[in-house]
Amino acid sequence: MKVNTNFTDFPIPLGAEWLETSTAIFEEIVNDSSTPVNIETDADAPDRKFVNSSWYGFFKKNIVPSIASKIKYNTILESINYSND
């Protein structure tokens, strides 16, 4: 990920940045072996910390594109059917 250093000379929080589990969770969440997951983290024992990203950035890049057409905004939810995949 390219970082724009011209915007400001101080860090801007990007949301939740801590990973409390193994990085293998990324592939499990994406659940699509044809989608490469390239998220950089640094060890900060016992956890890990996102580098130039966050959970928000991960979902925006890796999850939202595959489900965007199924998201309905300003819609009343009447029920959820969990019986199918």
C-alpha cells in the first residue's frame, strides 16, 4: 500500500489496528483461494498490529467487493434466513 506523506506530517488513526489472532484468519475470512490476501502486520507480542491498514481497510479491500451487490441501504430488515449457505 502506498502511503501519501504529502497530506499531513502526523499519523492519522485508521480504525482498529490490532490483530488478536493468527494472520491465517485473513484467508479464512476471505474464503476464496483465488483472492490473494496481502496484509502486512508487525509483531507486538502477544498480538500483531496492522501496518498502514486496519480491519476497516481489510474489509473494504477484500470483502466488500464480493458482497457489494447484495448490500441494501435504507431498507427495513424483517427477517434473516440462516438455513442456506
